[in-house]
Amino acid sequence: MISKVEAYINQNKMFEKGQKILVALSGGPDSICLMHILINLKDKYKLQLYAAHVNHMLRGVEAEEDENYVKQFCTKNDVKLFVKRVDINKIVQEKGISTELAGREERYSFFEEIVQSENIDKIAIAHNSNDQAETILMRLIRGSSLEGMVGIRPVRENKFIRPILCLSREEIENYCENNNLCPRIDKTNNETVYKRNKIRLQLLPFLKENFNQDIINTINRFGKIAARDNEYLDKLSEDILKNKYDKKDAYQGILDNGLFQEHEAILTRCIKYVLTDISGVSKNFEQKHIESIIELQKNRTGSSIELPNNIIVVNSYGNIKIINKSIKEVENRDNDREIKEVILENICEQVSEEGINISFNKYSINISIMENKNIDFKNNSLIKYFNCDNINNVIIRYRKDGDKIVPLGMTNSKKLKDIFINEKIPKDEREAIPVIQFDNEIAWVVGVKISDSFKVKGNTKKILQIKLEERN
């Protein structure tokens, strides 16, 4: 049995020699079996073992006896134990959540405290192959995706490990009996109040008796196949997304409209990834939300929908912009102190070849003067050159209603509003584009258009170079 678990540990690269392992130790057969096996492997792998026990205070005297049993077990085996008592019923009432969820949150919070205080490398959880089959069945009943059919992963986040996921419940019980471990039995595991218990006590035995004697292994084999296929689709989606996803900043990203030509198996994964990336959480996003984004992409530009986790999704000329509204609102409050306008007078007389540097909100701007001699005019959207012979004052600002510019190569002016529409620049981005004005006329809408009025000619004596850099 120990060799089987050791092979599974090595196969899944669960830990390295000399690492610190924290075991979630309830005192039941699974966790005691796990701890006992790791104790037997401790010297070979030079492990430092720790245990964490949470008394949920749900079963009165029995819970006290569980705690005492774990303390005695750890003392006997020289394992450092951490114990926490939590009134789960009180937390359930305060938070309005289920007993199962409250218990899980408290356990994992406690684990994290120990990880930080003891510099723990891995947290070992005692799930077994029966748990795996139950999880897959439960998710199937809920209508989960292929990702859900993967079930419990042997290693999660390179931190949580499940060394006995390869063992059946029967093997674990036999191991405990053969080694005289006498684990504690939680009687609530035999109550059909919880869905998982119904699957364990009613559904699986029914399937085993009437359809397949080897139902546990059959379901787990399906889970392995699902894991293999899901891993391939995830990798394929990741590669495609590299060229179709532009993460603008912490609170927003844009999906290129070309992504929506991909197969739906790829498209749905890409959308789910971006929703998680922008919101910072993966919970609460359902298939119906992903489908609503796919439908939104077919609608007119400017249409939008709101999703859970403070996400708003906007159609921007066929591209899909996903925004974390909560982060953006905080940023907008900070921007209330932004620079509204910068005025530089008599610029061509004040600026040397080295130039001057100024700040304009998220931009660093360098303005310099140069002679019209063998200049290598860079083709860069954030560097432009102007005829300094016709310039006095420089004003840097954002756009205003009624703004116009004479685009390069034209003789008549055009409204900035019309230019933004023609260039398909989203409405929410237009207000953040700097406008460079010379005296009373717009010379450059940064990254969009420059004016014909200030173009450099052959007889231009001095050239004004303006260079913007976006600060991180």
C-alpha cells in the first residue's frame, strides 16, 4: 500500500525531498491513513511533517474525542499539531451560508495561517478514489462542463496535494485495521442530509448493484480521460488567446472579434479565462454568462451587459471589452486629481535641443527643438514633428465638444467626434486621448491624427519634436 502511494506521489511530482508538509488531520480513516503513510516515508524523503485539526464544534462530546485522539496520535508520532476550535453554526448564521461551505472556508483559512507561520511547502488533503467518483457524479448531476468532469486534481496550485487519491475507501479501511490505527468515525457521514452522502450511500451502491460492479474505477477512468482532453483544449485555447487578447491594464481587457470565429469549445474557454483574469475570481461565472457574451458580440457597437463579480462587458465595434467595474471606479476616484491642462508659452524660444520634460497624467512628455538637417523622422504613433516656425504656445489637454482638426493631406477641418467614429475608437477611450494644441488650433490628436497646418516643409528652419511615453 505504501509503495502504491509513493509511486502515485512520484508520478504526480507532489513534493521534493526536505520539504515541509502540512496534513489536514480530522482523525477519520482517510486522514489518519494519509498521515501514517507519510510518517513511513518521512525519513526516505527527509520530510518535516505538521498536522492541522479543526474542531467544528458540531458534534459535542464526539468532536472533543476526535480532537483528543488526534493530539494523542501526533504526540505518539512526534508530529507538530495545530488545533483550532470554530463555532460553525454561529458562522453559518452570520454569513448565511451552508454548513459545508462554512467548514471548508474555516479549514482553508486555518491552513493558510499555518503555511505563513511555519513556511509550509505543501498542504496534504486526504481525498480518495471514492471521493473522486462522488465528485464527478455530483458535478455531472449539476450540469458541469468538461472541466468539472476532471474531478479532484492530484495537485492544485502546486500547493495542495492528494497523495491517497489513488486508494479506494476499502483499501484505506483495511490499511487502518492492519496497522491498528483505530481512527475516529464521523457518524454524520452516514446521514443522507447532504448531497454527497446521498451519492455515497444511495446512488453509487445502486449503480454498482444494477449496472457496473466496478463503477468507482469506471467513473475515475472517465475523469482521467476528461482531464487529458481538457488539458489539450486549455493549451490550444491559451495559444490562440495570445494573439486575440489585449489586456489594457489591471481592470480591462479586449477580446479581438476574430476570436469569435473559433470553435465554440475554444471560444468558451477563452472567454472564461478572461473573465477570471479581469475579475480575479472564477466563481459565479456560468455557461449562460459566456453565451450572453457570444450573443453580445453579434449586436451593435456600444451595447453592453453586466455579469457577476462586478464585470461589465461592452461591444466595441465587434471587439469585446471586459471591464472590472469595481477597480475602475476606484481608479476614477483617484483620477479626480488629474492634470486637466498644461500651457507652455513661447515654446520655440524656451526649449533647447535637449528639450524639456513634463508630466501629463499617465504620460511623460519630452518637447525638444532641432534643426531641419538630415533628420530621421521616426514612424511612431507617440513621436511627431512639427514646423516650429509657426508655433508660439503649446497646450496639452483632453478633447472638448466641437473640437476640429485639419488632418494631414487635407484642406478642410473635420470634427474629432467624426474622426473617432471613423477610426472605430471606443467612446470610453476617447476621453483619455491627449490633444496637443498650438495657439488656437489642434495640431495632434495623439495616436490618431496630426494636422496639415503644422507639417514640416523643405524650407522649415526649426522642427519641434514631441515625444510621449506611457508610464507604468
